[in-house]
Amino acid sequence: MAVTEKKIQTLQKDDFLLRNEIITEYLPYVNRIVNRIAVHLPPTVEVDDLVNVGIIGLIQAIERYDPTRDNKFITYAVFRIKGAVLSELRSRDFLGRTTRRKIRDLEKAYMKLEQKLGREVDDEEVAKELNMDLEQYYQVKRMSSISFISFEEVGYTGREEKDAILDSLINGNREDALSMTTMKEIKMVIARSIETLPEKERLVVSMYYTDELTMKEIGKVLGITESRVSQIHSQAIIHLRAKLRREGLIDD
């Protein structure tokens, strides 16, 4: 029998039976979230390790969920699971300083060429600008889409600052007016920028982030390969991040 939202709202701290039922019920969400993120990761990253981290995020969601807030448990849990997995990846710094620099160079190359040529540029032109062969270029491009935007890039480095923003985003708190104004501005710029993306990029972004489809599922819908979907997704993220940089909303 499924664990309903109403039942979750009755959870007490010592109700270990219901707690285990919730973990079992929401475990498929952990697997799905991890698998969506793992598509962009190098094979050296163990997916099982990330699943364990995601389960910890789910447990934290169960412990911290406040049913008096105006949000569903599933919304809160998904946010916590994603946050736990991405935090783990950042703490490992598996990208490394060199790769992060290459990602920044790639974004800047896109901006430079599009401004210079006044049109959308192709992969071969950007790879040439970066003095990379296409294989190297596609590796960096894939890595660029792992995490769209980090707290550090918008100026939040401390644990308390990050927790406050998370709480504001999940529960709609308005205590930190400056932080929420910044986040609102970022959301507005992203929304406007998505509308200006080429049609396929717009479709992929919508299906991936709004409809929560996997790359494989999107490929079936659009009649293209999973690897092509990944390339289109990466390109969309590069375009969106470039727009945020131009607006001065994320740091170099």
C-alpha cells in the first residue's frame, strides 16, 4: 500500500515503521535522480555511492519535513535528494581545477564567437577557438552540464547561508530579502533566456527539468539518440550560463 502525503504528515520521531515505509516508497525517486545526474559523470564515479548519498538526503528530508509548511513531502524530498548528491560531487571535486577552468573557457568562447559572428555557432567553431579536437571538446561540454549553477557562483559560501537559501526556496520564506531578490532575478533571467533558446534546446530543457524525463526518454520522444540529447542539453546550459554571466548574476 502506498504511503500517502496525509500519512506522512502523521509521522512521529519514534515511528520507525512508518519511516522505513517512506524510505522504501521513495527509493525509486533516489535511483531516478541519481541516474539522471550520472549520465553526465565520468565512469570513475561510482553510481552506488551516489545512491547511498541520495538515501541519506531522503532520510534528512523525513527528519526535517514540516507538514505545517505549504509544500508537499515529495517536493521537499526531491530537493533534498538532489542537494545531497550534488553536494557530495562538489565535495569530491571530481571535476578538478583544470576541468573547471576549461568549462569557463568554453562558456567564454561561446559568448565571444556568438557576439563576433552574430549567430549561433557550431561545435567545430568553438573547438577550434579553444584549440581542442572534437573528442576533448565534447568531454568538457558534457561536464559543463552536471550542475547548472552553484551557491558559490552567486556569492553564498557558508553552510548557514546555503541552508537559509534552501529553506527559502523550498518553503517560500521571505526572511532574507536580499538573497531572495537575487534568486528571483536569476529565475527571471533564466525564464527569459529559455524563451530565446533554439527550439530543440528549449524542448530538451522543458522535458528534462519540467517533465523530469531522462535523456533516454527524451531521445525517444524526439527521435534522436541519447547522446545527441545530452549534447543539446549541454549546449542549452552553456547558453543559459553565458546569459547569467552577461547579466552579472554569476561570478567568473
